[in-house]
Amino acid sequence: MSSHPEKHEVASGLDSTAERLLPSANRSLGPKALSMHRYIASCAILFLIASNAYAQSPAVLIPNAASPFSADGFTQVASTEEVIHVAQYRAEYATHSALDYARSTDAGRTWTSTRLYPPVASGRVYYELMAAGTHVHVFASSDQDVTCRTSPDRGQTWNAPVTVCTGTSGQLIASQAGSFLAVLVNHVASGDLAYSISVDTGATWTTTALLDGSRIAMHIDSARVHVLTREGSNLWLQSSADYGRHWLPRVLVLPGMAWQPDAWRFHADGDVVLLCYVDPVARGTWIKRSTDGGGSFPSSATQLTSGSSLLDLDRDGGVIYVAAGGYRTRVELLHSTDRGATWTTHASPIVSDSFRISAANGSVALIGQDLEFCPMTTTQFHAAITSDRGATWNAAHLTLDATCSLGQEWHRNWEMHFRPPTLVFHASSSLCSPGLPRLCTARPMQTWATTNMGRTWNEQAHSVSTHAPGTSHLAPIREGLALIVQAPWLYSLYGALLYGSQTYGVGAPGSSGIAPMLQNAAGALLGHRIAPSIDRAIGGAPVCFAVSLSGATRIPLGAGEWLVQGPLTVIGGITSGPSGSSGVGTLAFPFTLPVEPSARGTSLNFQALVLDAGAIDGFSLTNGLEVWLQ
């Protein structure tokens, strides 16, 4: 069945492999003609996929409002199912601290950009990008104040800057829970932390408190707010149950600890607050737990593991996961189903120097990395996935080319995205010579992916830009994943789609001036269903549905354009709905993608022509659809 049962589908009934790959057409054909039509179309698509040479989604230079050359820069990426948002700070030679924003609504195929904050003559400005639902927020922290610009329509238009707080400077922490936003930043005059809130999605702001200490982390959950601060080597927690309007007395959680970024994790769930940490002296993983909303903590901590010096934490529904390990030691996975009161421990198959975990839909992915230095030829990453909370694992070793000589510097950057049964792991690296001028050369970026919970893996090399890759970001979108890469020195931004769907072009209108739409109602993973689907067509009309592996084109055709490059495989069908009714016709072409290794990185292009007597040319056209397979 289709994931969209309301659509009229082209159905299948043959038992052949080709028929299972691509159901085809129009039930009005006779049984013999229909069987032959299906068989030819399905076999043609299978042959095209299996024989197509490897390709990859073309990299797109993301536009910006500044000169392409800059002395400094950093990039933040946020994405929702519909839109990819990119904010880039650009410190130019003559001025400082401009911020450019770009967005893509077609999975990175095209971009629009605007400058949200102009350059200032002096001083540094820190930025923070957040996106949730239809709202996008960009915060700017200068030497005088913090302001916020908000877009209520996914980045299409932006409101004027609104003052969040004044008399502040430095980096900020921003967090969001629905319409509730909170900002934490240094307050210059008092030396404390200014805490400001908005309960109307960023339209207005109020500074409600000055909190002691220097900020480490902030967590908001509905109306509850928890702020971790540090004074010297002491760690404190300050909590509020009413958005931060009133605060409980601050609590000393851990005295006399030396903190490192990978040495602690902070988690809150209602009235339970957990601080999980490693003790650098005793070498082990410990936890402190508050059950009164952060009002008090026990004087002693509970030990979870021994011999560990690094940890990571993630949550999936009502289950909390903690991974703990150390230098060349086996990583252990712990989980709690009672908000941290009790824990169960399983050993993972990974022995590494650093690691990260990601939990989703009842499963956990663990990636570990060996820390090695030049000279070397390769470096190892280790991947493991469990669907039973660590009792059993599927594991693999992933090798990245890292050939370098003594004295050279090898820099790496990696990310993972876990959406069971798919785990995508991306690594980029560059090799730099010592001294000045500092010359860096690019290494091919590598992406490894599994679509079956780690039982098998495929590897792809990517050449997104001609410059050595700097930082890269994975941007999840609906049924897909995009890659944003910043090239250092030039600080140009490039975007590419690793897998998923991109719409392109515009259709030609039919009756009542309505153009039919074509989109993918399913995923783009080999072995899974894909469902190109037509909406807004005229009801009860014949459709010619074209498929190609030759890419896109633009050829004038009547009042529109033909957008699919030949050779073509053409399939027929009939739209749903009353015959002749405008905008009500739908038709889906679901089929299962073959598990064919050579098809990874291949694109399928689709477009449909709908016969419509009310159209100017007697037919309407959909937009184009390009699906990159993984």
C-alpha cells in the first residue's frame, strides 16, 4: 500500500522481479497489453539503474551578500523538513561582523540570500541561528546589546531587529521550546549573566534575572529552566519553574572539579535533573540526580562505570542513554527507563579514543574515532548500531585515507545522522603544511551509509569544492539529507544533496489555470519504496509519466517546459476524481527501488504530462522531480 492511500495509484499484479520494482499503468489496457506494458517499463528502469555510471548531486555555490573573500568566517546550519537555513558570519577586511542568511526550499538545488546584519566598524559580534516550525531566529550579541531578528515564514521575510537585553557582550546561549525562547549572555556592569525571555516567539523580550557565575549550559523544558554555571572549579545549578521569572536558590552540584567539554552531560526531564560526569582523578562515570526540579542534589554521586574519561548522552522517548569510555578502552552503553534512578550496562564492540552516540526510534548508533597523528596512511572510524539497547550490535570499521608526513598537520571534521534504519556518517579532512604561509590541500570527503541498521555499508567520495574542506554540516530534510561545506580561506559555502528529492522548474497550467504538482511522497533509499505523486491535476485524465537517468533539461513545450532529458521510460495512468474536475486529480507511481550497489548516488528524474482539454495546449505539465538514491 502507498503511504498516501488517498491517492489513486498505478497498481501491479505480476510476480516477476521487474513488476515488483515498478508497477506501471492504466487499468484500461487489456490484460495482455497491460502485462507487456508493465514488464517493458519495469525492465527498462531496472536496466537503467543497474547500468548507470556513478554520479553525485552537483554542488551548488550558496550565494551571499558579501565579497567572496573574507578574513574570517563561520557557518551555522539549521533545517526543518521543508527548508535548509544557513547563516554565515563574515569578517571582511575593511569592516567586521556582517551576517548573511541563505535558504533553500528545494533540498539545496537553488538558494536565495539576504544580509540580516550589516558590517560594523569595530568590535566583534556573535551570532546564533535557530529554526523550528515556521519561525527562524537569528540573535546578534555585540559589545553593547543582544538583538534578535525573526522570520515568521521560514526565512522568506524578516522582522526588524528587536532588543533582547542591553549592557551585555560576548557569546550567548539561546534555547527554544515552542513559543518560549530564552537567552543567556554576559552582563558587563555586574559581571553576572543576563537572562532574558520571550513568550511570544521572539516578538517581545524581558530581562528577568542576573544570575551568578559564568555560563556553561542551559536547558528549557516547557516552563522549566535550568542553568549550569561555574565559579572557579565549582559547578552550580539555578532552576526556575515559571520560564525564569522566579528562581530557586542556586545549588552547589559539584565542588572542586576541572571541566572539559567531553567530561560531562546535563539532562532535565520535568522535576528530574541529571548531571552525568567523569572524574579525571578517580577515572569513572558518575551521576548526580535531583528529583525536586533542581532544588537539591544528594551530597554523594552514584558511580556508573570505572576507568572512563569521556562520555556522551542522548535521549529517545522515555529512555536515557549514556556512552562511557576512554583512550583505547571499550565503550560501554548504559540506559535508564526510569529517568536515571537505575541503569543497565552493556559493552559495545567499539574501542576508540573519542565517540558520539545518537538515539532514535528505539535504536542507538555509536561512532568512534582513533586519534592518530602524522606520519600515517589511514585513520579508523568505528560504527555500531543496536536495536535492543546494547545487548547485540552490528559493527563495522570505516577507513579514511590520511596519508601524511612528519611535520604536517591533518585536520578532520565529521558528523553523523541517524534515522533508523539509516545511518549516514560523513568525514572531511585537509592536510596543512607547517609554518606560514599555511598551505592546505583538500582530501576527498567520504560518506558512509547503511540503510539496514549497519548490516552492510557503502562508501562514496565527494568533491563539493575545489578548495580544502573546512567545516561540514549535515542538514536533515524530509526523507533526505543535505551536506553544507565551508571552504576555508575563501569561506565560500557549497551545498549538495546526499540523498532525497528535489523539485525543479514549473509546470504548465491546465483547466482553471491550475498547474499539476509532482513530488516524492516516500524516501530515496535502495530496497525501500519511492512514490512520485501527482496532485492538483484534472480529474479522470490520462497521464504520460516520464522517467530518466540522464538528468534534467529545459525544452520549451507549449506553455511550459519539458524538464526531463531523454532517453525516457514512459508509463501511463489515469488521475483520480470526477472526470473534467479541475485540481482534484491525483496519481501515485509507487515502486520499490532495487538493492543495487551501483545505483547509490544515481539520480532519477521524473515529469508528467496530463491530457487536459481545458488547457491552452490540450495538456498540462507538472514540475520536474529529481530523486538522488542512497
